[in-house]
Amino acid sequence: MLTGFKNFIMKGNVVDLAVAVVIGAAFGAVVTALVQSVLMPFIAALVGSPNFDSFAVVTLNGNDIKFGVLLTAIVNFVLVAAAIYFVIVVPMNHMIERRNRRLGINPDVKEEAAEDPQIALLTEIRDSLRQDRRA
């Protein structure tokens, strides 16, 4: 049982996933700082308040239902997604595209896979059998 666990832990995928989680957490702090320190103050300057928590509060039987908190979370999500896309994804795609052009790699052109020798042999046998039937 312990050998199976050791084999599971030592697989490359588990280690890669662990590294990705750690880097993702560190990167999350960068994105959060970008959104809270740059984008939200910018929105506050345009709209007046970067926080919609007090917006659309409904009291029902003495309990506050705060739709504004949900709206703030949605706005934060959209801002984080936009920050990741425009700050990371778009520049990375351009960098990969430039690298591929420099190396002469065209991702649209698929290289033909080398034909499996067994399939080639079976194709020859099939064609030979067809010719024998016709003769």
C-alpha cells in the first residue's frame, strides 16, 4: 500500500500540479494587488465607489439580503479575468507567435505522421487480395 502511495506521489503529474498550485497562489497575489490597487481605484474615480456592498440591500424578516455583495464579487471576478487575459494571455500568445515565426513553425500545418509499418503491410495485403480476386 505504501509503495503504491510512493509511486503516486513520485509521478511527474503530481509534482507538476503541486508546483502549479504554489505558483498559482503567488500569481494570485499579484493579480489581486493589480485589481485592488490599480483597477478598483480607477473604477472608484469613474463611478464613485469601487464597492457595491451597500447597493440593493433587501430586509426580509429582520435579515438583510445583500445583492450588492454578489455584484461586487461579480465585478471583481470580471476584473480579475480581464487582468489575466490582457496582462498575461495576450502578451504570451504574441510572444509564442513571434517565436514560432522566428523558428519557422506554422501551428496550422500538421505534420503527417509516419505511417505505421503494420498498417502499410496490411494495406499491401488488402490491395494484393483485391487484385487476385479480379484476375
